[in-house]
Amino acid sequence: MLIKIKKPWELSENDVTSVGNYKTRRDFIKAAGIVTAAGMMAPYGALARTLTAAANPYDGRDIKEELTDKRAILGYNNYYEFGMDKSDPSDNAHSLITVPWSITVDGHCEKPGTYGVEDLIDFNALEERIYRMRCVEAWSMVIPWVGVSLSEIIKKLEPTSKAKYVYFETLEDEAQMPALLRGVIKWPYKEGLRMDEAMHPLTLMAVGIYGETLANQNGAPLRLVVPWKYGFKGVKSIVKISFWEDEPNTSWMRLAPHEYGFYANVNPEVSHPRWSQAKERRIGDFSRRPTLKFNGYGEEVASLYAGMDLRKNY
Amino acid sequence: MIKDFKRPILHLICLAPSLWLFHQMWLWYNFAPHSLTANPIEYITDFTGDWTVRFLLISLSVTPLAKIFKFKILKYRRAIGLYAFYYASLHFLNYMVLDYFFDWTLILEDIFKRPALTFGMIGFTLLIPLAITSTKSIIKKMGKNWIKLHRLVYVLTIFAIVHNYMMVKADVLIPIIHASILTVLLGYRVFSYKSKKSKRSNKQLSGDRKHEAIVS
Ligand code: HEM
């Protein structure tokens, strides 16, 4: 049985056609200056809206790799608030109510308060960014996100000079999130970035994938994407943004401090204590491929960490 | 003719999880919808690992169940133990072949540098001599030594469950359940060993205590 396996790393014809179509059409429309993915894929739910995204300098740069099948992006998730298995979020996240949604902003900034998604995100200035996403569990995807640079949002909130870190929280609501009762993590889910990381042009606040609004299991209505860090930094369904002077203690640091650090930069040289980070399996591939330092974004971001010992600051 | 019609049924039940797995792998291989998630190899690791622990615990439960409820199941203990080895082999093969495809640098680093995997490897290594010495003729030849050797199954199950505990990322519920079951089984063994010992000293019996204790 085991010996017969030889083909599964190739995409099925279906996958190739859908991804292929997407690319051609995207390229075609991009030539006209605008990228849309309207009606390309079956919508995942009644709430899915088509988004229009403008071309931008980070649109798919360097990514010559195949986009990950949309079904995998929608069906293989870590979102523990909806369950521990990879298929739990897609099974359970329909209970999340994303409209209306409000985000509390506080801490060292001039514009604290409560905001709606549209207050923070200019839906006329959306960009599509194709990023690699590397999970700390040593699998990865290539995802066409839609969103805006986090820096655009931060600028609106006018952090003061005391703001050295940005802190984020995911919604914590037992009525909408069945798995909270299990208490595997101390909820709510907490994440943070250093201010220069948060302001980096690659750092994205995503509201969509594959040209449509985010599915709940992907962190609707808005989530963070930091492509050079492990996926768990990408805090989902954000309800709080705070500007702090001190480094936040994030959820995973709290759970296992010697396994997960604040920076969590993708780094094949620094192993997780329980598994190697040297290689990863791209979802849809059969064999592992080498993991790239900073997930391949070193040219853009390595300077943020100049002089730091990345083994200590993992 | 078949003397024991229950035995083939037992084999079928023990094989069922792997048959399901092979069927799903066949679907995967043919690009058909399957149940192995978007990351089939990881799923196979977890699936085979879980079934190895289950079969280890089931094989350890046979003697207590037979004693307490007078079930006539002792004759199946060996087969169930061998199925634990079968699933452990699938688990290890999947890791070696499908997951790392003989990438020895990484595999050796894993096994020697990461305690979680070291424990798994110790568990699997200890299973090998137990599986090899499971033929009737070897059992006969080894006599008491066979019983001694096969007590290793307790030790290796401890290693296996520690490995299980360490490999999960956040939710330790299942390994804790496994560990609790093992504790009860070990507790039963110690208890029955002690009560046998005290019974015997009451009756002032001499003879090979150790042997009986092991057999109990
Ligand atoms: C008797 C021996 C063993 C038993 C009972 C066992 C059992 C398990 C169990 C129960 C899990 C967790 C599955 C889950 O999370 O659902 C696991 C995970 C794992 N085992 Fe083993 N294992 C054994 C030996 C080994 C060996 C020898 C290796 C490789 C050298 C190995 C490699 C792994 C790996 C890599 C994982 C993690 C999979 C992941 O990332 O989720 N195991 N094992």
C-alpha cells in the first residue's frame, strides 16, 4: 500500500484549472490596473462579499509558487476558539457574528475609542497580497489576501511616542465560540508586534481571501497577517487594538514560554524544541521543502532585527 | 474447520482502522475526496499514533478484565499486543518514508535531540523484541524469561504516553486520559501482586513466589 504512493504531490486537474483560471484572469485584469476575483469561486456562505483590490508593490512579488487550493484555506485551520481539530473551525465558525463588529482602541494613542470595521479599513483602498504563510507546525500555504497595510490603520489612531508595541485581542464570547469552555488557552487570544514591525509595509490587516470577504474560520471580519512570522502571530477576529509601552505577553508565550517567543520569526535555524523547523510541507505537496529564513521575506525585514540574537529572541 | 470463530472477527476489528486508513489513502492517491484533511501525512501520523496507544492499553487490559469478569479472553492477548506493534510500525514507517523520506539528518536530529521523539523511539524499539518473541515456539522455549521480558510492555507504554503527551501542541486531554487508564492498569497489577504475596505469606507457602507473581 505504502509503496504505491507516487502522485499525490501533484495537484488534481480541478485544482490546476481553478488556480490557473484565477491567475490568468487576475493577470488580465491587473493589466487594466485593477484586480478583481468576482465570481471566480463558489461563495463559502451567504455573507461572502466580493472585494475589489488595487494592484500594489507587494502583490505577489517573488511568489512564483502555486496558490493554495481555496478548499484547503477554508477547511484546514487553527482557530482553537472553534475547536482543536483542523476541521473544527470550518465546521463550527458559522456561529460567529461579524456584522456588526466593533474594535476597541486604547493605550498610548490620540484617537482611542470604539470603531467599526469600515472606520478602520478603507474598502476603496484594498490591496491584494499573495503571501506565504508558514505555520509553526511546519506546514505552509500560499494565500491571496485582501486588506490594507496595518500602518494605514495605525496612522489613523495616532500613537504617541510612548507607544512601543501594538497589542491585539481576539473576540472572546462563549455564546459564539463553543470551544472556549475547554480552556485550553487562557482566553482571549492575545498577540502583539513591536511598533516597527507593525508599521512595516508588509504587515497586513486582512479582510479577505481570494477576492472575497474572509470566512469566519479564517478570522473574519479582520485579522492580522505578518508573512515573515509563524502563523500564530496572525491574530484573528480582532476586537481590541492597544498601544503599549511594554512588550505584551502573548497567548502562546504564556502557554509555553520556552517554545514560543514574542518575535516568532520564521527561522529554519532555530528549532522548536519538539520538532525541527528546517523543512515544511506546503499544503498540496507531497514532500517537504526547505524553510526560508523570515519565510523568504528577509530582504524586506531582516534589518528590523539587526544586532539581535535570533536564537534568544525566538 | 475453524475452532474459534471469534478469532477472525477479532482480527477484522483490529484491522479495521488501518483498512479505513488505507482506503482513504487510496482515495487521496486518486485525487478523490478523502478524510485525511489537507495535510494527509500529518493526519496519518496522528491516526496511527493514537491507535498504537489504544492497542497498547487494550492489550494491557486483557488480563485484568479476564480476572475480574472471568472473560475468556486471555488467549487473544498476544494478538492484540501484536496489533499495537502493527500500528506502531505504520506510525514509524509513515514518519520515515512519507513524512521525511529518509532524510537521515533530520530524522537522527529528531530522535536524538528532541526528548519527545526519543521517548517515542524508545517505546517503539522496546516493542520490537516483544513482537519477535511472540511465536508459540519461542514462548515455550523462553519459559519464565518470556514473562519477564514481556513485562516491558508497561515500561514502553509509559514512554509511549509521555511521547504522546509531549507531541500534542496545546490540548493534553487525550494523553491525560491515556495516562489515567495506564495508571489504573498499573495500580491493578501492583495491587494484585501485593495481595497475592500477602495471601501466600499467610499460608506460609514456599516456592517460586516471583514466578507466580509475574504470571498473575
Ligand atoms: C510505541 C511507540 C509510539 C507510540 C505509541 C506513539 C504514539 C503517538 C501519539 C499518540 C501521537 C499523537 C497523535 C495525536 O496528536 O493525535 C504521536 C505523535 C507523533 N509521533 Fe509517535 N508514537 C510512537 C513512536 C514514535 C516514533 C518511533 C516516532 C518517530 C521516530 C514517532 C513520531 C511521531 C511524530 C512526529 C508525532 C507528531 C505528529 C504531529 O506533529 O502531530 N512516534 N505518536
